Amino acid sequence: FDAAEYAKELRSHWTSEGGDASYALLTRAFVLANATTSRIKIVDTLVNFIRALIEGDPSSLLPAVWLATNSISPPYDELELGLGGSAISKALKKIYGLDSQGLKILYDKHGDAGDVAFEAKKRQAFTLVKPKPLKIKGVYQSLMKIAMSKGTGSQETKQRIVERLLQDTRGAEESRYIVRTLVQNLRIGAVKTTMLIALARAFLYSKPAGAEFAVRPQELTRLKKDELAETYNNAEEIVKASYARHPNYNDLVPCLLEIGVTEELLVRCGLALHIPLRPMLGSITRDLSEMLTKLQARDFSCEFKYDGQRAQVHCDEQGKVSIFSRHLELMTEKYPDLVALVPQIRGEGVSSFILEGEVVAVDQQSGDLQPFQVLTNRAKKNVDIGAITVNVCLFSFDLMYLNGEPLLDRSLRERRELLRSLFVEIPNRFTWVKSLDATSADSEAVLDFFKSATDVKCEGIMVKVLDNAAKPTNDTNAEPTEAHEATPKQKSTRRKALLSTYEPDKRLESWLKVKKDYSTSSDTLDLIPVAGWHGQGRKAKWWSPILLAVRNPETGSLEAVTKCMSGFTDKFYQTNTAKYAEGSTNVISRPSYIEYPGSPDVWFHPQEVWEMAFADITLSPTYPAAMGLVSDERGLSLRFPRFLRVREDKSIEEASSSDYLALLWRKQMEKKAAVSSHADDEVD
Ligand code: ATP
């Protein structure tokens, strides 16, 4: 892969009519990114593409970034294309002169709408009038128009725009990527982090006219390998940190074009009210003892891990409130009751803030926690505060911003102290997560706390490091030391691993999840992987989730029992995706002997057995496994399925049967009945 050659090639695709970069330029980048699984090459491809725009047509960079990340706006903007599959099919038929039968044949053969468009465009009769080339800006504007058209007649408007786009594509590849963009499945493996890394590196080498370089590109070429890696890493950390605090390319890209990659970016494009930051995440641990080993010599806070919905509450000086979900969607309209609480919880001296907590359905009188299912009964939009049937309580656990000042760099102990001293509890509506401060010496108290959490139906506990400075320790295993071979990236991750600062979008060891599900069921099942879906985000290039089935020895069919996306390593995902590559003999068309009502993206030729752990077995309206054995209308499914290993020693004839699954279900029900009657005895 020769980056310089590629840059030259890109320029040959440049159509500079009116200074606008052509969509062909972007398509070329997509084709190259799609042709490789190497992350480095994908990044290089994007870097060169971005550089070409920075230097040649900076005004196309922002729309190009949206298109390359397969989105049109940040998640909290609520703009959606709102195109059904039928709009695309209709347009494909009309523009490429296909009839329904012809289209169906192509779909059956390729499965992917973009690949169908590619074939159809290739076969299209030669047209005399060559369309004007599509431009990056123009395509993005068309998508915006589709998203913005609302109300009567909007479907027709959207349809017209889609047809126009297909009509104007100049080659089959352009058609493929326009359609993949429209169905929002670009499949080029350029996930969010890839784009941020590419932006950071591109701005190290290129700058728009008038801007300053932080490090001159000539100097970069003189750096030693590890110095260059350090420079890349610093730039990437800045861009990633900015995006984690302020996830909106509409602000990030113009700012980069103006000042390049400098620390200033974090000030200009950092934490801001009414823009959700990406939440800090917890790492999973097997059980309490693993957690205690990991956090040796540290003070930590154990908190109930409530089973509800994460909420980020923003309030400005004027009292305007926004509430965001874990995935940064705006949900202010879902919780008008929380919005109404804000003036009461905001204690004296609090003018503006961003706090975080878990919204849980509760019984208003007793305050008893209700299962997550109860919360799902609440509508997503336009909830009428006068007619609320599902009562909720916000259990707050963090404070990230207060009175105009970001608190991310403060320790958890300090943030928690501010939260609990400046805000006001309202029984059963706004309170703090239940917590216990401990060290690894307090294992019994921690176990009791864990039990008290699971007793009230919490999912387990979250364990968080309280202070930044580690206590001196004689245990050499306690703190990861910086091995001299560590890369700059590893070093930086390690430095942060046990800090108690709030690290947006990071999954570090300073927040650990201990769930009851992983410590309960000791039974495992041997299941057959039968199908997969295209992964999302980081997993876009892999099959994830994967559908698994049990064997029905009576009928010979395989009955789907669960989808799994947990327990796999990246390496495993890679191998699995290569094994079941589209077009290979391991991939088949929908087999009649697999029972499953849904439509996975790919069907595997059943041939192996995987051992799976799970939390428990549930009755399911969707999965047909063991249907008729425990219920006539419902099958059985697994909660929290987790891949353990491939059973090399088993053929699919030896996979778990539907009878065995039903047997485990009965065993589980008996156990549950015994536990609850024992509990009744104690009450008596
Ligand atoms: P993740 O959010 O870590 O990607 P996930 O979506 O699978 O993983 P879980 O493993 O169930 O979620 O755990 C994390 C979630 O637990 C948080 O996103 C938050 O919604 C919830 N939660 C409940 N109680 C707490 C708490 N005390 N502190 C932090 N998060 C909590």
C-alpha cells in the first residue's frame, strides 16, 4: 500500500467544477477501505482522503466526514433519513429498469442492497446523457433534505430525491455506496475511532491556508519511529478527548480547520451544556474476588447497579433542562417528571450542572424498585406529566460539571462530595445510588453489600476507585508498572487505568461491574452457530450478534435459541467472519431446516458447536427452541448468553437438544420455587 500513489490517484478523481470535490473521490476512498481488513490501511486511506480535502476543498470536509461515518447529524439532533426498504427498491426498479422478479433475483443473490444497486447499474443500458458528477456536498445536502422533509407529501419528496441520486451516479461503485448510505449500512469498517484517528493524523500533515501547524510536517519526517508514534498518539488523544466531551462533527471539523490539532481544541470544543458527553463505561469482572484483586490497595466505592436507564441531566443558568440517554439521544420529553424535579434538587449556590444517574421505575409509596420491563412501558416521547403511570426515581452517581466548571479531572470522592452536599434528595424521586466505601480488606462487608443489591433485584454492583493517588504498596502486582516495551498508547491507558477521574467514553479498570448473572447458572449449553448479522460500530466488519440453535432430534431441525455478542475476542470475531465469508461455501441461502422467524444478514452452514454460559432460561415469544415442550405458544431463550469456547470435540449431532434445554428450564423453575418457599418460611 503506497500512500503517496494513493494520494496521486485521489487527485485523478478530483472534479473541481466550482471547487466542489466530487462524490467519486469519496467513493474511491470507500472502495479502497472496503478492499482491506487492515485497520492501518483503512486509516491511511482516510488520512489521504481527508488531506486531499483539507488542501483542496476544505468546505467539503465536514459533509465528507458525515458521509464516511454513515450519519448526518449527532444522535441528539434527532434527524433521521426515515427511508423504508421499499423506497429504495422502488427507486432501483424505476431508475435501473428492473421488474420485481429481476430485483428479487438480485437480492437473493447478493443480500446487500448496495451490491444489488452495483449489479443493476452495471447492467443498465447505456445512456447518452452523462449525468453531472455528484458532489460530496450535494449528496450530503440531499440526505439532509430527505431527513428534513416531514408531513404530507414528504414520502414522495424523499422518493424523488432518492431517485435523483441513483440517476446521477456515474458508475456502479457510486451506486453501491449511495445505496449503502441510504440504507445506513456502509460496511467500510471506518468506525468512529477510525475517523477520529484519521482526522488527527491528517491535520498533522495538512493545514488549510492561513492556519498554523503544531508540529511542522518536515519535522515529523525526521522523528524516530517511537517519537512519531508518540506524536500521533498525542494528536489522537486530543481529538478523541474532544469528541468524547463534545460529540458533534459540526463543531469539531470547523474547529480543526481553524486551529488544527492543539490542546486548545479541548477548550474550544470541549464539555458544554446541552451537548451530551459520551459516558464513562465499566469493565466487566467475573466475580467479587477478581474485583478485589484488581483494586488491591485502593479505596473504592461499591454502588448498587440499578436496572434502569442511564440518564445525563444538563441544566443551565436559566433553568433549561436537557436529559440524554447512554447513547446520547435526547429524552427530555420522556421524563417531564424529572425535568420538573430539577428546581427542587438544585440546592443553594447551584446555577448550572451536568449530573448522571440511573432512572429506575419505582413504587411511589414504598419506593420499591421495579424491574426494567416496567420502565419500558413508558412512552419515548410526549409523555404527559399529568398522566404518568410509571413512576421513576433518579439514582444519581456522578457530577461532571458545576457552575460553569468541568469537574472531570476531580477525583470521584470530590465529585461525589459536591453532588451529595449541594443537591437535595427527594424521597423516592431523586436520591443517591446506595453505596459502601471499602478496601479489599473488607471482603465480607463487600459480599454482604453485593447480596443486599441482588436481594432488591439490582443487577449487581459497580465498584469505583475513589481517589487518584495510589496508596504506597509493597505488592508488586497491585499497580501496573510501565514496562519499557509499552507503546505510548498502552502507557497512557495504564496511567489512566486506576484513576478516579471521569474519563468520557473510556472503559477503564477504575470502574468495575460485578454482575450476579455471571455468578449464578453453572450449567452451560452446547449450541450451533447458524446465522449472523452485520455488526455495529467497532464490530462493523464482523458477524455480531450470532444466532445459535439447539438440535431437535425428533424433526432433525435446528431451533434458534438466542443471539450472542458477548464473550468473543476480536481475534475470534475475525476468524469467525473469515470462516463464514459471504460467497464462501460456508454461507448458504435461508435453510428450511432452521427454525427462526427473523431475517439475519447471513446464514451459516451449520458445522460447529460452541459452549455457552448464560444467566438463566426464559420463555420467549420469538425463539422457537423447545416449543411445545414447556409451552404451546412459546419457545425458550437465554438471558445474557456468553460464548465460552468452541467444542472441537463435538459434532453438531452432539449439540444440546431441545429436550435438554427444556429439562434445564424445569430444573431452574424448581430451584426458583424452592428459594421462594424457603423465603416464605423465613417470613413466617
Ligand atoms: P456498558 O454500558 O458498560 O457498555 P452495558 O450496556 O452492557 O455496558 P451494563 O453492563 O449493564 O451495561 O452496565 C453499565 C450500565 O449500568 C451503565 O451504563 C448504567 O446505565 C448502569 N448503572 C446502574 N447503576 C450504576 C451505577 N451505580 N454506576 C454506573 N452505572 C450504573
